Amino acid sequence: MIPKVKDGTVILMNVPSKKVIETNTNILKEYVNKKNYNAVYVTVNKPFSELIKNFQKEKINMKKVFIIDAVTPFELTDHVRTEEAVFLGSPKVLTNISITTTSAVEKLKTARMVIFDSISTLLIHNDFDKVEEFIHFITNKMKGLNVITIMILINELTDKKSISQLGAFADEIINIE
């Protein structure tokens, strides 16, 4: 279930909605806790406050995870940036998500992995063509930075044609049952 990949690899994981949190948590346990990777976690699915509670309960080393929260509306947070997160306010701001992700990876210098918790959620809030352009840009940028990129698709929310088109930017597609 957890992909074993080399740096610079792009993985598209097609996951049932009931297994998204479990899959993301297991990826972090494997790469952050066991392999000592630093990770940038981009969330458009669950707010920072919910993720932190879950990750702490699962004993994820949060000193090694930086979260980009593009789901919590600005009016629901006291911050735009903290030591462990940045808040973008909306999953509709694809340019801000790509700039912030790239900036976080470059500033951390030790980030070896980026996880996008739901490309499917991006597709709900944005036109397919814009998401496809975003995925193309971000995967090329992360490959250039030699960072593992894992993109989660929720299989109930994503049709086969979209999976196929977005899969063109991945080195591997993994289907989780």
C-alpha cells in the first residue's frame, strides 16, 4: 500500500474516500517517522486543526511536516502563517498553492516529499483544465527539485478519463481498494 520510491518520483494514488486519512497517515508514518524524511503536506480536504489532531494521535513527527492549508477560510483562523503551517484560505487559489508549495520545499531545503491530500477536491473547486495545468507545473517543479510527490485522488469523486489524463504526469499510478 505504501509506495517505495526514489526521490523525484511522482505517484498518483487512487484511493476510496474511507481510506484517504489512513493512506495519508501511513505514508507519513513510513516516510517521516521511519525514513526520517521532511514533508510538505498540502491539504484541500481537511483543515489544519483536524489534521494536527489526527497526526498527533497517530504519533507522526510533526517537527518534520509543514502543512499548507488551502481549506480553512481566513475568517476561521487567527493566522496566515505559523511555524508549522501556512493558510491560503481556499482550494480555488491554484497559483498560490503552487507558489507556496514550491517556496516551502525550497526554503525547507530538506523536504524530500510533498503530499497533496486530494486532487479530487481541487477538481470540485476548479475547472479540469486549470487543475491539469497546475498538476503539470507542480509535478515538473518537484521532479526538478528531486522531491517525491504523492497526489491522492478520491476514486468516488474522479472519473476514469480524469484519472487517465492526470496519470500522464505521474511515474506510477497506484489503485487502493
